[in-house]
Amino acid sequence: MSHIIGDTVFVGIIAGLLSGMVKIGWEAILPPRSQARDETNPPQQLLQQLGFSKAFTHAYWTYATDQRIYFVALFMHFGFSITFAALFTFLQAFNHVVTIGQGTVYGIVVWFIFHIVLLPLLKTIPSPAKQPFAEHFSEFFGHIVWGWSIYLVMVALIG
């Protein structure tokens, strides 16, 4: 059991960081939201719903003289990826059904739970019917490549 926990933590951190970068890259190519809707993105909105101030959720540092890096949203983004990469690694140790589709099905399930059910229910994002097609398209396929990248890193690190 201790090797499972060790693998979960190790792979969770590495796969979470890499898959988080993959997802950010995907969203740079196919942004899921309009610039107006992304002004307060879902991680920032969720934190504000939990009582954190807009000043905190929109805290940033400046890179290359004019690029704002919203680090609180990045911590949320990578925390999510690390958590769900660790969960994937932990679950697959007990039942390989989680690896169906080499992590792509896992990505779809996570997308569905969060973007179709939980976040709309919490009113963090609009209901699925009120989300534009571009958002569904980007988030759906983004979670597929995100889940697949978790799987690939896990296989590379622990077989």
C-alpha cells in the first residue's frame, strides 16, 4: 500500500503539472470563453463565491514588462490537475477500468462532472444550454488531451 501512495503522490505531482500545461496550451489555441467571460475565469469565480475578494482572486505578477500572470488562478488550475492526476493514479492501482481509452474517458468524465453538472449547479458558469458551442468544444476536447497526458506520464513513470 505504501508504494501505491508513493506512486500516487509522485505521479500526481509530475502528471498534474505536465497535464496542466497541456490544458493551458490547448486553451491558448482554442480559448473556451470570450475575453469578457474570461475576465473572471471559473477558478476565480469559484473562489469569490467562497468569500475570497476580487483583489485576491485577480492577484497577478507582471512578466516581460506587460504580461499579467494571474497566479491565484494558476494555483487553482495546477492544484486541480495535480489532485485529479493523483486520483487517476490511485484508482488505476485498484481497477484498470479508469484507464479505458488511455485516460481520455477519465478526462471526459471529469469534464462532465465539473462543466456540465457541478460548476453550473454552483452557478460558477452558465448552465450547459447557455454555454456557447466553442466553450463545450474547447473544454470537452481539452479534457480529453488532459486525461490522455496524465495517462502517458503515469505509464512513463510507473509502467
